[in-house]
Amino acid sequence: MDSSAASAYVYAKAGGMLAKSFVGNRASKLFSIRSLRELYGFLFPNATPSLPEVLLAKEIESLSEKKFIDEYISLVSCYRTPAKILVSQLHYYDYNNLKTLGAALSLGEKTMPDISDIKNYSMMDYKAWPNLSKITSNSTISWYNKAVDISEQYKIDSKIDEEYISEIWSAVKELSGEERENAEKFVSAEFSFRNILWALRLKVYYKMPADEIFERLAFADKSRPKTDLFARQAIKILGKDCENWDDWKNWKYASLLNPHEDGVVWEASPTWVEKSVKRELNRMYSSYFHKDPMSVLSLVSWFKIKQHELDCIRTVAEGLRLDVDAEKLHDAAGIPMN
């Protein structure tokens, strides 16, 4: 198909898929399920396999991810030459796969771990396992060619994250006009929120100094940190006292914080902020999906919405396996109970 015909077809098909998805108000249906066997039958047409609960939960999560990735690939494949930003969404799984493989090699494991299959859109040669150099040789991270000590793996993971962010931002820059402008706002908002949450966790849970947190943030352009699209809002909270509401009340995103009551001890809650950020991002994804049906950003938004659905399925599967209370599952997923 030519680009305009493909965009119209993809939007219609993607919309039909979303209508059947467990997102928005329909997400609550997932959380009403009371057993893993019921969840499997609810999600898949074939007979529920006779597996122990641990393995059944893993099977549900694996099949749900495969279905999501296959659906997205079916949409992207409608374009003769997909925009780089569409393929970059799939590369999220390549980068995550590489972290998993690297950790396994660092621990001396001989069997290749389970990975996410993005088919011919992958940058990696997974058949070359356990040769890390061959796995990454044709990718943007060919520099990662040998396993490191497991104590150093977090540094590699951080560099892999930087490569992913760089690829996404580069893909945005390849767009033009209003499409590029909207994509910049979209991607900047997402990475900004994730930086805020990351900084807050490090401040509250690890009492990490501001300069160390700064070094762990994601940047669009680290040479101008105070105006950086990804990091500036996170940088603004580095010097704030997490137990002093007055330090936070005039912050741009104070509405994301846990409520403050006069006379009551208060501390910024990363858990509360995480749930607030999820809701904020999901509203943004839904808005951009409908904003410009002919834009590639519509399909990027679809990818993010469906990723959230996948996260909800995983939350429910793990919750049922561990017999977690339904209200706590709703809370963990950021889904209000009806």
C-alpha cells in the first residue's frame, strides 16, 4: 500500500483491535477474574493446558506478549517502508532481550533464556547464542561484545537504556512538520515522567545524593541539562526535601504527589507518583491515538496503550498466582475499582 492508504487502513484496524482490548473501562474485566484457569480461558480460545500455577501464569504472560507483538507487527507491516519510530518501538524488546542475555552469560548460564521475538524487525542474531559478539554484531550496540562481571551488569544495562533512548529520539528527528512537533512533545513527556519517577525512587528509597541521581537520568542533550526536554523537571526536584511539603507544593507536577494534610507528617511517595504517572501517560496515549489518525504517532500510541494492557494482564496473572487481594491488584496497576 502507499503511505496514505496504509495509514487509513492501519488506523481502522488498530481501532478495531483496541475496541476488543482490556483497556480503559474494559480493563476492570481482567481484575474481576478469580483464577488462573479462568484468566487463560478468558484471553485465549484454545483449551487451558494442565500446568502448575507457576507455569500457567508464565504461559499466560508469554502468550499475551506474543499476541501483542504479533498484532503490532501486522500493523507495521502494512507500510512498504515503515517510519523509523514505528520500528524503534519494537526494538524496546531487543534492548530488553540483550539485558537478559547479558545477565545470563555473566552468571555462567548455559541455556539461552526466554526472549521476546520481534521476528525480522530484530537487530540481533539470537541464533548465535552464546556468542555475544555475533549476537550484537549488526546492531547499534555492537560495542557490547562480551559478558561482564555480574556486579558490573547495571552499568551495561544503563548504557543499553541510553542507546534505546538515543534511537527513539533520532527516529523522532527524522519526522517533519507537525508530525515531528507532536512526536517531540509525546516522547519528551514520556521520558520526563520516567525521569521524575526514577529520581524520586533514588531520593526516597536509597537516599542517593543529588549529583549521583543526576548522572543516572536520561537526557536529550546533556550539555544543557537545565533546559533538557527529558531531564529538566527531574533536576528541579533533586534539591527538594522529600519530607517537606512546602518544598513541593509549587512544583509543576505537584498534582502527581500523594495528598498533604495540615498537621500530618508527609513524605513524597514514589508508589503514589508511579500510579499518577501511569494514569497521566495513559490519558496522553489515548489522546494521541485519536488526535491525528493519519500520523505515525497514532500507531505509536496504540503500541503504548497495548503495552499497558499487557502490564495489566501480567499484574493479574501474578496476583492470582500469589493470591493477592483484588483491591491491591487494581491499586498496583493504577486501575480504579468500579
